[in-house]
Amino acid sequence: MSRFSAFDANTRVQSQEELLRIKEQNRKVFLFVVHSLDEAIYLAFKIIFCLPKKQIIK
């Protein structure tokens, strides 16, 4: 579950957009751990996967 997963759909979208606005306005880097690939793609400039040893992404 992501940090925004507890929110209803409208609040989640507003919160994600606000995070992106703050990032752009302040020119800061965020480390944001999510468990939703869709959310990672929407929020990220770069995505890093943490996988168990010897697991391959296809």
C-alpha cells in the first residue's frame, strides 16, 4: 500500500498532484516508497525496484 492508498480516489489524486507541485516549486528530490506501480510511474522521474535476490524483472 502506498502512503496515499488510505485516501478516497479524489483525495489521493489531489495529494499526488500537490506532491508533484511542491517538488517542482521547490526543486527538491523526494524518496517515496510505494507498492503501486501505477503510482510510481505517475509520481516518479526514476523508479528503482527492490527485489529478492536472483529475481528477474521481465
